[in-house]
Amino acid sequence: MTSATSTPVVHSAGGRRRAGSIAWHVGALVVLAVVLYPVVWVIGASFKPSKDIIASLDLLPTKPVWANFSGLADGISGISISSFFWNSLMYAVLAVVGVVLSSSLTAYAFAKIRFAGRNLLFTLMIGTLLLPYHVLLIPQYVLFRNLELTDTLVPLVAGKFLAVEAFFVFLMVQFMRGLPRELDEAARLDGCGHFRTYWSIVLPLSRPAIITSAIFTFINAWNDFMGPLIYLNTPEKYTVSLGLMMFRDQEGISNYGSMIAMSLVALVPVIAFFMAFQRYLIDGMATSGLK
């Protein structure tokens, strides 16, 4: 009697688990379709004539054309597309270098050095996250204009080298606080000062936090629109985000095909940067940065 009655219960429990698993996978596929729809739309639209991008409701083109991509070689208003990508690359690389160096050095001071007012300064730094970007925009622009540094990359990257990115400082502080104090003590016994300890011990062990900060900084700088819009005036110095805006002329006629094709090409460096460093990010997180 016991085995006869327990068999239907087992089958019932297995059926519920199978139904739950199927429902979970179906829901995941629906969410994936919603997330990937804009990407598929951009890919499809990049192979459509400009007149069909808005008028046609088809997700993918019936007759793909390559004119949108070949037209990029002609440039915009006599300006080569490669100059936009070079300017964005310079901006993104300088931003990554500045954030990694300044934020990690500041984080080491907050995490490893005891000094008067440390907690107060750290709290004030975290408080800057609550300041809207637009509050500081006007005084910063006036400052750089008086210094005659507008229309250059200096206003865009200067703050990166001054540890103004409080989020990345906070991220690295929290990670460095988890590193064993015994490493610092061993370094001091070997005669290392703070800078040698930071450079030779703490910085290599903080690779997961550094790579995470580098990835997000690169993406943010590459996609930045507001900063270049405010500080850059010469079209030859425009970044990719501003270069896309040039596909619209004063008469309101837009070359949507080339604009979307360039948007698709602009995704390649971001994806390549992420794919190049994700292995180090995963490996670092798996080992918690300790060897």
C-alpha cells in the first residue's frame, strides 16, 4: 500500500518541477527577445534604404543593401568617419587610465592609511554621488573657458585624473578593505613604503575591481554625448556620439541609413573591449583577487 500510494506523489512532484522549469525557460526567452529586439532592429535597419527604415514595418530587410556602410567611407561634410572613432578612442583610453590610477590611489588611502578626518572625507566623497551633473556643468564650463581649454579633450578627461568618480573610488575601497592586513604588515617589515605597497601588492590584487572600473569607464566615455556636446566645437574634434548627430542637416533631412550603420559600427569597439577583459574579470572574481 505504501509503495502504491507514494508513486503518484513522486510523479506529481516531478511534473510540477518540469512545468516550473518550462515556465522559467519560456519567461527567460521572452525577456531575451525583448532585450535583443533593439539590436536586431538596428542590424536590420542598417541594411535598408533610408526611405524604408521609417516607412517599413519589417524587422529584417527583404533585399539587403550595402550602400549605408559603403557611404561611410565618403565621410560626413568632408570629415572622415575614422576621425570620430579616433577622437572617441583617445577620450575613452585617457578616461580609463585616469580613473584607474586616480581612483585606485585614492581608494588605497581611504582603505589602508589611517589619518585624521578620513571618515569625514570619505562620507563627503560619497555624498558627491547625490549631486546632479547639471549642477556642476555651468561652473566647470566657465572655469575651462577662462583657462582657454574648451574645444579640447582636457575638460573631458581632467576630472578622471583627479578621482572625481566617487562610485569607482567606493568600489575599490570596499575591495581593498577585504584584502588581508597581513600583506601590508609584511610589506612594511620588508621596508616598503605606502607607494611601494600600493603599486606592488594592493594594485595587482585589486585587479577585479580595476577591470570592472575600466570596463564601465570605457563604455561611459565612448557613449558620452553631453560632455563632448558642451566642450567640443570643431567638427574635426567630434567624437562618435557627436558625429552621429551630423547626419541630420539644418533642413531636417536625415540620412537614417548611414546613421544607423555608423551606430552599429560604433558598437564594435565597446563589445571588443568588454570581450577582451571579461576573462580577467571572471578569473579575478573567482579567486577573490587573492593568490
